[in-house]
Amino acid sequence: MAAMRKKAVRFSAQDDLCLLREVVAQNPFSDKGKWATVAMEVTSTVDRQGFDVDTRRVRERTILLLEQFKKSDNDAAKKSGTNEEVGGKEELLQEILDLASEEEIAKETAKKKKEKEESKAKEMRKRAMETLRPEVSEGEPGPSSCNKTSVIAYLSEKAQSEQDLRKEELQLEKEKLKLEKERLEFQKEERRQQLEMEKKEKSMMFKMMQALIDNVNKD
């Protein structure tokens, strides 16, 4: 018997906000494995029966929202949420676009650096081979000790190049970790403020309802 297909999950405006906050917090563009964490956090946060999303669903939903945002096609979002929700969604989407762009730039920079180093190493090997296989004219002596000196110089230059590349990679990784730490701190503070605001709103709603009940009882 064929397995039953999983029922599609629909996202509300609030669900989208929850998803986008997690994407910003986890930054799955730098680590694809973080999509699983995003799915788990969103599923546990959205308190609605039957709401269960997997890695593929949150990734596809995020991509769809980004495409709509880039095309400035937010009519559907505006119809399904308040102005405050729409504004918050646009800010989060812009931040996510910035994260994705940063990762693309980092990957392109790393790719170009690797190509440059490979080209340099190839040229150095070529020069070394030319030195090891000199053209010997009739009556001239064969390869001398100068060839050995050239090989040693090549190996030394190669080792220095690899060492410099490693230092650059370590520095880049250090800067990346620093930026990630600052981003997480910012997100932590933003969440704290959001929770504080929600707490105040709930308290105000409770007081208003209590006052309304008291007025009804007096009548």
C-alpha cells in the first residue's frame, strides 16, 4: 500500500514572521544543516494543531517569500496581515537577503582566491620542471647544483605561499565568527524586546477585559 502524502501546511502572516525570525537567527545560508533547526524551532513555536513543517517546507517557503519581496509583489502578504506585520516581514526579508548576499560574496571571493593560488602553484611547478630539464648543448656539462638550488627555492616559495593562504583563511574565519557573534547578540536583544512587548500587550488586554467584566457585573 502506497504511503499517504503529507498534508500541505499553510502559513499565516504570524507563521511567516516566526519563520523569518528563525532564518535570521540561524542563518542557514552559511550552514545548510541549519534548515533542520529552523524547521524544528518553527514547528515547536507555532501553537496550532496539525502545524508540522520539515526542512524542505521551510526552505521553499523562505525562497518564495524572498522572490515575492524582490519583485515587490507583496499584495498577498498585505491582505493577510496588519501594517505592522507587513513592515516587520519586509525588514526581516531584507536582512535575510543581506545574509544570502554576504554568503555569495564570501563564496565568490574564496573561489577566486583558490583559482589564483592554483594558477600560481601551476606556474611555479612549470618553472621548476623547466629548471630540472634544461636544454644541454653538445659539449656542455649536464645539470649542475644550480638546479638543486632552484628546486629548493621553489619548494620554499610554495611553502610560504601555502602558509600565507592559511593565515588569510584563518583571519577570514575569525572575522566571520565575530560577525556571527554580533548578529546573534543583536537577535537575542531583539527577541527579548519582542517578548517584553508581547508581555505588555497581553497585560493590557487582560486589564481591559477585567475592567469590562467589572463594568458588566456592576450593571
